[in-house]
Amino acid sequence: MPRRVVLALVADIHCRAEIIEDLREGLMPVNDEADILVMCGDLCNMGRVEEAKALADVLRGVRIPMVAVLGNHDYHSGYVNEVVAILEGVGVHLLQGTGHTINIDGTTVGFAGAKGFCGGYGTYCLTPFGEQGIKCFINETHDDANNLDACLQTLDTDYRVVLLHYAPIKETLFGEPPELYPFLGSSILAEPVDKHGCDLVVHGHAHNGVEEGETAGGILVKNVAMPVIKRSYVLHELDASARARKGRQ
Ligand SMILES: [Fe+2]
Ligand SMILES: [Fe+2]
């Protein structure tokens, strides 16, 4: 039986000079409390090199494995390659439509991650119809959903976790203006999750949303945007024995 694995989850750190010391203090217990630190995008506030360097300096103190996806803010200033290199330099494994496996004492945790994109939900999802601009827009979302599909197909691990920045369900958006929902994510991103199954989906981006929801297929989705969780991270336990008990119910 795989061991229990504790994840520390956070998104939307929006790193900038004025929060560095609070962030450093807030992340301090993570080495003792969790096995893996998971960060779901908007790591930097405006995607600036100095913000990435400041975050990297804080993350140098993290001794557990770190895995992350980027958010829209990380792209804003046009330095995404530099941001990625700086964070990878301190050991963050950045998922960009890719998978990664972390081994904790012989128990494997597979991560499939992508930023994701917009498009809306269910019946009202945007479709690639009409003008080229619309097709380009929604194909960004389909590209990341296809990447997740390919990753999940090959991840053969004890636990599987999907990381996104944009929201794959609308239930974690409650509290956001409904007019904004199509720009906060898309149910297209939930399709590979329900097709292949996983233990947990984590996202951010919806600062005014709520912390928990589930996909149509019943998979737990957590919105861990910092303004939602109101602390530096929340803990989530992957527990195969609890999963087996649930399966027998
Ligand atoms: Fe954000
Ligand atoms: Fe965002």
C-alpha cells in the first residue's frame, strides 16, 4: 500500500517586494509539514525578472520537492523564459503541458500540469467556430487539455494530481462576477481529468472564488489562490487507504 503523502498547496503568490518577508515567514513550516510544495501559477505579480529572483530567494529555503505551473501574470512582461529559468534554478519543476513524477520513500506521485486558459463552461463553452481569432483563442484551451490528456495517459503512479492555473469547473468560481467566468477557465480542461481520473485537481486564478468543488466525474478540485486560502499554503493528504475505503462504499 502506498504511504500517505502530504501536499502543501498554494497559487497566486503574486510575488513582489512588499510581500517577501511575510512569504518567507509563511512558508517556513512547509519543510516539516509537507512532502511536496505545489504552486499553481501567478507566481510573480507582473512576470518581472526581479520578482522571480525574489521568489527564488525565498524558495531556496524550501528543502522538499517543488512542482508548479505558470499563470497569466507570469507571462505579462514578456520574460517567461527568464522566470522559468530562475525558478528552475532553485529546484522548482515547472510543468508546461507536461508530466513529472516525484518519489517519496518508494511512493510515486505523478503530476500533470498546464496553465490552461479561458473559454467558459458546459453548454456555454466557446467553440472553434467562425473567425480565426475565435479559433485561436479557444484552441489555446484545447491545446492544454490535449497535453493533460497525453500526460495522464502515461502517468502510471500511486497518486495522480493535475495542476492548472485556470479553473476547470465553475463551482470554485462562486463569489466571482458571473460575467467573468468564461475568462477564469473552462470545462474543456476538466475533460481529460474525468476521462483518465486522478486523485486531485488544483488551480488558482479565481481570487474571489471558493476553495472546493468537484468535476462532473466526482474528482476533488481545490482553488488554492492565496486570497481564497488566506495563508501561505494549505495541506492536502493523498491517502490510498482512504481512497480504497471510499471505493468500497
Ligand atoms: Fe492571480
Ligand atoms: Fe491569474
